[in-house]
Amino acid sequence: MKFLTFYHPIPKFNIEIQCSILDLILKSWSDKGFEVVVANYKDAMEHPLYEELLNSINTISLKTTKAKLDSFFETSIIRWLAWATKIKNEEVAMVGDYDVFNNNLSVDKAMSFSKSNLTFWNNHCLCLGSGTKKGFENWAEIIIKYIGEAEEDLKELKYDNDKVRGFHDQDLMEIISSKIDLTKNFDFEFIDLDRMVRNYDNSMNMNNTKLECVHFSHRSSRTYLEKKHGPDWRKRFAPIIEQHRLESILNFIDNE
């Protein structure tokens, strides 16, 4: 079974650190018997739906933020097409963020939970899932078809300074799934098994066999930094988020 992730260098992040994170994550999946595949932006561009998907998300972004989506948000959406180019029609694969560490998930267990065209392993959080080529393409087609209905909801996504922000795939999933039944109409499945994938905190280590996968997310690092440095941490410490994520993974492994 393949584990597909996606990587595209984004200048505002430290690329060297991101690559170190990616290497550790890929090893964790390979060690559990998965065939690891890293898709990239070029893979997405090769899919016939690419132009239509990109135009649809940027059209709405121009209406809500008066600008096209930046790379961070855009790649979270077009990656589904990149993944579709990497598997055969009837193949089932795991897909996930490049910062989801496989601590204890076997191929057999992954297959046992992958019964739908597209299964999301942490409810409406899209950090980890499994599915088929058809499922990945269906999600892209759903975005194209229904994103216009999400416009007013997307205007409510704001930064701390009350400025409307861009949107990523999880925002679209939360909004669109509240309007249409994806499980009934498209054979999507949302499972809410907390043990399958959890956001990292400093109490976790590899000895905890109940942890299948651990997400070393930007959110978990932001939460830690805010608790440690106070509400103004973003002004002083935002550049070290990537470093903190890498150190968290290394600490998690070293505490085995």
C-alpha cells in the first residue's frame, strides 16, 4: 500500500528544515511497510482538472480577499489532483500531510479502514486519509462545483487583525460538507477515531502503542509557543515554528 504525501517548497518557510521533517516522516511510513511517494506541483499540473480547479479557487479568493490564494493555501487544494496522478484506477492508497508521523499503523490496519472512495481519518481534518483515484478526483470536482456556494462563509475566515484570510482544503471541507451529504452522494467516509491520528503534545513518545499516527502540525507548535511566550509570540517567534516542529519530532523519537 502506498503512502502519498505532497511537498512544494514555500519561500516563507525554512525549506531546509521542511526537508528534514519530510525525511523523518517518510522513514516512519517506510519502516511500517508502506511504499512512500512524494507528489509535487508538477504532478498536479499534469491532471486534466488542474486548470479548472485552480481557476475556481482563485476566482472565489479574488472575491473574498481581493487576491489569488498564496502557495500555502493553494497547494493544500491542488495536491488532491497530484495524488490522483500517482495511483492506478482501482488502487487504494493512504494520503497525508508531510508532517504526519506513522508510529504504529500497519498496512493491514490501514486497509481495513479504507472501504470508501475517500475516507478521512480524523473527521473533517484532512491531515490523513485514504482512498482511490476516483475519490481524490471526486473531491476536486466537488470543490469546483460547490465553491461558489461557500463564498459568504469564506468571508468569515479572518486573521487576528480581522482581515479576511485565504482558505485551505479543510476550510472547504467543513463548509461544503455542511451543505451537502458527501457520505451519501459521493461514498466519502469520516471516521472520528482519536487514537488514529492526534496532534502532538510534549507528553507523547513512541512507546505509546495506542498512538497510531501523530500530527506535528503548525497548530500544535503555535499552541505550544503561545503558552510559553504569551499572546505576542507571533511578532517575535513566528520564524521558529518550523524549527520547533522538527525538534518535536526528534524529541518524540529520542524518547522511545
